[in-house]
Amino acid sequence: MEDWKWQMQNQVNTLEKLEEYIKVTEEEADAIRNCETRWGTTPYFVSLMDKENPECPIRRQVIPSKHENVNEFGIENYLVYKENRDNHEQRPDTIARQYKDRIAMTITNHCGIYCRHCFRKELVVDKSMQLRFDVDEGLEWVRQHPELREVLITGGDPFLLPDDQIEYIIRKLREVPHIEMIRFGSRLPIVLPQRITPGLKKVLGQYHKVPIWVNTQCNHAKEITERTAQAIWDLLTCGVNVGNQAVLMKGINDDEHSFQQLHQKLLSIRIRPYYVFYLEPAPGIDHFRTPVEKGAELIRDTLRGHTSGLAQPMYVIATNIGKVPLMPDYYIKEKNEKEYILQNHRGETTTLPNIDDQGCTGLPCFKKEFA
Ligand SMILES: *Cc1c(COP(=O)(O)O)cnc(C)c1O
Ligand code: SF4
């Protein structure tokens, strides 16, 4: 159980294996038999499934569904579109760029789970999209772009690479004078916490002026165990900062209780909520789709003011032009030349002076207008 390589070699990815853990429904069994893509995850993560209830959020993220064949809102060749892979700027396959000062570097198509909602399905799940994972070519491109400050290493799951390869990438990036921080996107702290081994800690850890940040993906409080807490502690104690990027999904975390509990439980194991994503318009995932407003409403009704300020993620949609915030705007009730009327989470209002570009000359002016 504790050996992460054993976990990967013994992935639960057949109906027979799944039946050792849960009572598979006829509908789930049918979807598995008709599924043409990869599915499955680690025995550890499957062991967190509810044995009886097919609505279990972990079951729904892992077990294929007949709805995956339906596509209403998804964009075909989604990744090429989203990552601007057909535009004029020539870049290595590993590099996706939307911003001036940071890029995403995709270094593997292997993953510890084939999330049914994955927007990188073409690359990770179906593997219909092939990329050349030439790390040295990517590193050379980074070296030649001095405007970059940060490299976000992603996949698939980059922590599935052997320690020495992760160490190599970190070391090479830290040799680039303009790189100030390194970020990893990995779901392994959630689906395979056993991966945070003493060896990996050695690779990621120790003080260095170019810090390492890890963003993981946890979508429901049920995904968090004592084992997760230990893995996060291990990352933090070697100097790695850990954030979360959740995906808002119908029937998984779009109810008030699940949404609030997720964010509170993340903090209780020291993970800082970073983003909640609106489900991207990739093909075959419409059955998880909520209205766009849903995430903003949930933040308004369950997080902002209702619980710790540290539990507040930014609600965004990741698009082909970068991430766009979709936060609730309930707080400005009214705005006129003199003042803003602000509203809090209880519906109470207060005012704030509306200062123009000339600014305010000081306290007397404030007092005159608003006392
Ligand atoms: C998401 C993403 C980033 C990181 O964006 P942040 O807002 O800094 O988290 C960078 N590059 C690409 C291509 C991305 O998709
Ligand atoms: S962990 Fe990320 S890359 Fe892997 S299947 Fe899930 S969403 Fe896709």
C-alpha cells in the first residue's frame, strides 16, 4: 500500500478489479464495458469510494459514464485551441503560453487518475493527441526568453516522473538567471499521497532562492484523508507551498455543503485554496457542467464572510486568452459620484467615499462629506 510504484502498477482499471472495492451498478458496468478510453486510478484512491452509493463524488470522477459520448458544448481539438498551438509563435511542444511572464511546460502524458472531467482528455485519457516531451528543448526555449519569471510544470502528472528527472528539471531551471519561481501542478498529493517520499522531499526541499510551489487538485472533502494530511505536511516541512485548484462540477461539489466543506477541510490539512475552475468547454464532459454563475453564487453564499478568509479561492475560467475571473460582484450595491454602497454576506450595507483621481486632501475632507 505504501509503495507508490506498487500503487501505479496495480491500478484499478478493470470491472473485475473495481468489483473488489465497491458494488458496481449495472449502469457503471455498462459504461465501463463500452468505454474506449483509459480509465482508472490507484487502489488507494479507489478505497475512498462509497461502496454502495453510485453518486459518490470519487466514483463519479473515476468511473466512466455513458454521458461521455454526448457533446453539446465541447470544442473539438480543444487543447490545440485552448493552448494556442496553431498560432504564429513557434514554440516547442512542451510549452503552452498565454502570459508574458510565465508559461506552462507539459512534460508527460501519464497521470495517476484518468479524471472523467479532464480537459486534457485528448492528451492524457484518449491519448489521441501526441506531443513531443523533449524537456531539453523546452528548457532551451525558456533560457532564450528572458521575459519569463516562472515555469509551471504540468502534464499529465509531472510527479510520476522518477526523482532524478524531476531533480534535473528543477536544477536546470534554477540555472536560468531570469527564473524566479517554479510551480508544479500535480494531483498526486490527493490520488497518490504515497508519492511524497523521502526521496522526492530531498529533490523538492531545502532552502533555495528560487522557491517551489505545488498546486494540487482536490474537488471534494471525501478526497482528503489522514494520509493526505501527512503528505501535505511532508511537502510543507521541506519548504514547498501547497495550493488547490478545484473544478466546479455538477453533482460533485456544486451544492453549498460540499463546497464549503471542501474549502474548510483543505485548510485543516494546510492546503490553501487557490482557484475554483468553471468546467472548461472540452468535449465529452457536459454532464459535469453547471451554469457559469454557480461558482460565484457558491462563493457568495458559503465562503466569503461565512468562513475563514484563508479559505477563499478565486473563481476563474481558463480560456484560450488566459484565466478570466468570474467572482461574485454582489458587494457594490450602488455607486454614485459621492459614494459606493457596499453589501456584506448578511445583506447589510455600508458606504465608502467615491474618491476621484485628484484624491482626497485628507481626513477633514472625508469627515466633511461622510461624518
Ligand atoms: C494556468 C496557466 C498559467 C498559470 O496561471 P496563474 O493565473 O498564474 O495560475 C500559466 N500559463 C498557462 C498556459 C496556463 O494555462
Ligand atoms: S489529474 Fe489532471 S491531467 Fe490527470 S486526468 Fe485528472 S484533470 Fe487530467
